[in-house]
Amino acid sequence: MNVYDEAHGLARALKESNEFKEFDRMRKEVEQDPDVSKMLGELQTLQIQLQTAQMTGNQPDADTMSRLQSLSTMLATKPLAAKFMQTEAAFSVMMNDVFRIIGEAVGLQ
């Protein structure tokens, strides 16, 4: 068994999964709406700032938290953004499960 061949097979299976296909379809749809695309990009930036602060043991500033909350609320009212975030979450769950399975198989819990 060639590990690289297996990895390419896994990549094909992931790309053919319903979770990826739906996520990719929604991602392309979001790209067609500049307003939603911009807001989702800002949300992602704020989430990364929050995670970085937490990983370094710092508390995120109140302005960042306020902007994150406001933007999340605004995006939840937009059907396209809400659907995109739902499909992104489903794809992320699948990817996390795959990483967990591989990690457990090689003893990297």
C-alpha cells in the first residue's frame, strides 16, 4: 500500500462528498454577492483575532467582541450567509472527524 496513493484517494472521496459539494456550491454563490462575501470575510478575520487572543492567553478587546456579535447577528438574518455558514459547519465537522480518525489511528489523540 502506498500512503500517497491512499491520500489522493481520500482527497477524491472528500471532494466527492455531499458536504464538500454543497459547501463549494454555496461558496461560489457567496462570491457572487459582494456584500455577503465582504461581511463573511470580516467575520472570519474577527474569529481569527479572537482565537489568536485566546491561544496566547489574552482576552479579546470589547470592540472586537462587539463587532463579532453585531456581524454575526446581521449575517444570521441573511439567508445566503446563514446557508453558507451551515454548509461550512457541516464540511468542517466532516473534516474534523477525518483528522480525528487519522490521528487516533497513528496514536496522536
